[in-house]
Amino acid sequence: MGIIMRMNKGKTNFLRNTGYWPNAMLLLYPFFVTACFAYLSEYSGLFPSILAKSSVFNVLLLLSGLSAIAMIASVPVKNGILRTVYFFQFVFLFCEAYHFLIYDQLIGLPSIYPLIDTNIQEMKEYIAANLKSGYLIFSLAVSLPVLYFSISPVRMKKLSCAPLHAVAPALTFSCIAAFAVSDIKPYLIDYNPIFSINKSVFSAIREKARVNQLNSHAPSILPGEVRNDDSEMTHILIISESINRNHMSLYGYGRNTSPHLTKMSDQLFVQQDTCSSRNTTIPALQEMLTFATREDRDYLYSAPNLIQLMKAAGFSTYWVSNQQEIGEHDSFLSVFSSSADHKLFTNRRGWNDGVSHDEKLLLPVREILKNGVRKKFIIIHLIGAHARYDLRYPESYNVFHDADKKSHSGNGNVLSASAMQTFNQYDNAVLYNDFFTSRMIDMQDRLAPVTLSYISDHGEAINEKGEFFGHAENLPYRSINEIPAFFWISDSLKISMNKKITALKENLHAPFQSDQTIHTLLSLYNVKYKLLDYKHSLFDTSFTRKLRYCDSLRLTRDPKSTSVADAYISRPAGSPVMAQTAHTIHPSFLQFIPR
């Protein structure tokens, strides 16, 4: 205490009258404001504890940095540094507040990337569309205190460094220790102004370079290579995320997770045995939207993708997505979307962090449907049931709450409370996905020429072995590959497409793999191209099953198992049983499973 309370002559008490603590409180202000925004937009049962832990880290980090500034001998220098930091905080807080008002989300990589992937005219149009006086007033009101102190900071006097030498190392060590805690590391970065901006800007620049490199390999289409004779047509392709068909009541699941689709099942052509070719999003979409297959990926770069073919066939093409445009695992999404005439991404935080419900896409899709364009091809990419499941649906869809831990899982272990909670959350996400998809079908004009196709990129392993939830490449869980696929065709097309529909009905129980999707869709869309192989089209009588990856997986679940998962699954006779392996991963690992 003597070291702290008695200072050398000419020095100032560290705890009193130094400007240290007022500056600490002022510098923490922007962080706490953004933390409140984060809490409002991303609230879930797990999030408050994560936010609390990341808040402690950022407080320690800021105090450590401020201690280092305080030890600078020159008062003008340290006050100059403070002015610079305050001004940065002002810009950061203003942008975060304005962004939150527009998107109900904080700034992330998906927000930064468009800034370096645009031109002056697009920037002017964006500003004109989003410049609102109310947003400006609120954002300025929130951030003006920081701007004031960037002009007139609370001056820090000359301090005795003895206590700071003792405090700073302890604070620094605490920060390093906290940063090493893996379950909150992404949040420590995202909710720290300095880290988040640095990460987003440099990541955006790096990803832009990767996308440019990928686009440089895009093949050209020669005139006349693609043919389509339709004068008016709307084709919609919905690509969902992480939907395990065994958790859909449309496929016989005991819980009523797809009430709307089940009610309209007489209008749908439901493919009963579809498997994804891959376990993660990007490889799956690469083989779904191009002629690349699991066995031969050469066509990924040597042949055009589905969007390019539809564009060459005279369709106005749209990519409407609730996933992030760019990211460590998402560069190819930007390649696909850049092929479209129009693209829209509603998710400004990313798939791993933040709430962005799929219903955001309903309004823009409705506007596209009414825009008067006669030939349209619309890809709608959902975030679906991607982990974390509790972020994928609003509170009104939080309907499954079973807490029974007495039933045993397939490996004989009693389910933990956290596993049962995650199990329920996944089914809630599937229920919400049913709402969105059925709404999209209801939006269509039955008398107009419209087709709607639905498929998931891959499935999800749900508490089937050792409390594993999620997906990852090369995990031999068959449920990661068992996905839903179905088609809706408007009444006005059913007569002209009679032969195709007859063939489809014959193939609804045939084994199908998602890398055959491009052939099936081009056949449905009546688009001719030299690489189209009708033996891979569900709409052709020549359809031939191929050797599928999911059929090579070892079945280890006992069909008579009494696990919690099995208690809800009531499969149609003859349908395949999900497979298992001995991997054991706790539900808390969910948010770090790759896409």
C-alpha cells in the first residue's frame, strides 16, 4: 500500500487525480454500447455468458493498453495518442450504430467485403438508398461523446510508474490467458473495436484476391452452345443448410417439424432417397451447381456452372442469400454469386456468429417475382439449420422443450441435459425452415409457369453417437448425407411437362446423389447443353442410379434402438437407416465445426 499511496516528489497518485480512470471509463464506453447491440441482436441461451467473458477480456485489454500509454513520459505525446484513439472509437461507434439500425446486426466481414468489391456508382446508389435522418441523429447522439473527447481529452498527468510496472504485466498476462480460451476466442475478436476492424479489413482484402483468382479460371460459353426455347418462365432453386431429412415429419419423423410442407405434400414431388455428395457446404455446392462430381472434379474449372448456363439461355439470374458472401470457408459462394446478374446477401455477420433469420429473404424474393422480367432463374441460399441451431429461429418457433434424459442414446449412454437441449434446438430450426419454404411456395402464382426445387447442401448428425452434433468432411455418419429434395410445379406447367413428371414419379424412390442435381435441373428447365447427361436426370426415364458415397458408409445403429433420437423417428417401410461411428464431440463444439 505504501508503494501506491506515497509517490515520489513531483509525481501524482496513480489512483487519484491522474485522468487514468476517467479515460478508462470513456474508452470502454464504445465497447459497452456495441456489446448492448450484440446482446439485442444475437440473444440466445448461450450468448450472455459468451458476451460476459469477452467483456471481461476487453476490459483487461483496454486497461493494459491504457497503462502502457500512462507510462509515457511526455504528456503531449500520451494525450496525442488518446486523441487518435478517441477519434477511431468515434468512427467505429458511429458506423456500428448506423449499421445496426439498417441490418439489426453488427459489422462483420460480409459488410466490409462489398466496400472493396464495388464501384463509385454502386456506392452512391447504396448511400442514397440508406441515408436516413433518423439513423444519422441516433448514431451521432450515441457517438458524439467520444468525438468530444477526441477534441478535448481528459489529460493524463505525469505518473509514478512503480504501480503501473506492477499492474501492466498482470493485465497483459490475463489478456493472453483469456485469449487462449477457445470457446470465446472468435467473440473476443469480433467485439473488440481494434481487433474486429483489423480482422475484417485484412480478411476482405485477402478473400477478394482469392475470389479474383478463382474467377480467372471461369470458362467461356460459345454462342449457340446453350439453348432454351421458353418465352416466359420462372425457375426457383432453394438450397437449404444442414437439414437432416430424418428430422422432417415430411419424411416420417415423429415430431411435427414440417407441418406446412406435410399439409401440402399432395402438391409436392418428394424424392425419398437423396444423399449429398459431400459433408460440407462448399464442396457440396461445387458438385451441385457444376458438372464436377465426387469422383471427377475436373469440370469445376473447365465447364460453366448452372448460373452461367441459365444466363446464356436467356434467363435473368438472381442469387439471394442469407449466408455470408465471403469468408474463410466461403470464397466459392462469391464465385457463384458473381455469375448472377443480380445478387443480394442479407447476412452481415456470418454463419458462425449472429442472428439473421431466413425470413429476411421473403420480401426481396417477392419483389423479384413481381419485377416484370419474363424469364427468371432465382437461387435462394438459406442458413437453414446450421449450428448454432438456437440462432436460426425466432422465439415463436421455440416449441420443442423435451427434457427427458432417461432414454438411452444409441451407444447406451444417458443423454446429458445440454445434449437434449441441442437436440430440441435443431428440431426447432427444422420447424422454422418448414415455415420459410412453405411461405415461398405459397407466394407463387399457380397459373404462371413456375417451378420450385428444394434441396439441402448436406445433412447433420444429431445426437446419434456420443452426443455428436454437426458435420465435417469425411465423417462416416450417414445422416450427414441424408438430405431432403423435392419439387413443386405450377398447375399451368403440369400438362406441358407431363412426360417429365411421369418420369419423375417413377424416380422418386430411386437412389439419387446431389452431384446429379445440375443434370436434373437442366432437364427440368429445358436447357440444352453438351454436357447434360439425361441418365443423371430424375425427369428422364433413362435415369440410372450411381454409386453413392452414403451407400459406402457402415451401418452401425441397431434398427431396434430405443434412443431419444429413434423415439422420434418413424421411417417409412424400406427407407434407409442412419449410420454411426465412434466419434464423440460435445455440443459446445458446435460453433467451430467447419462448413
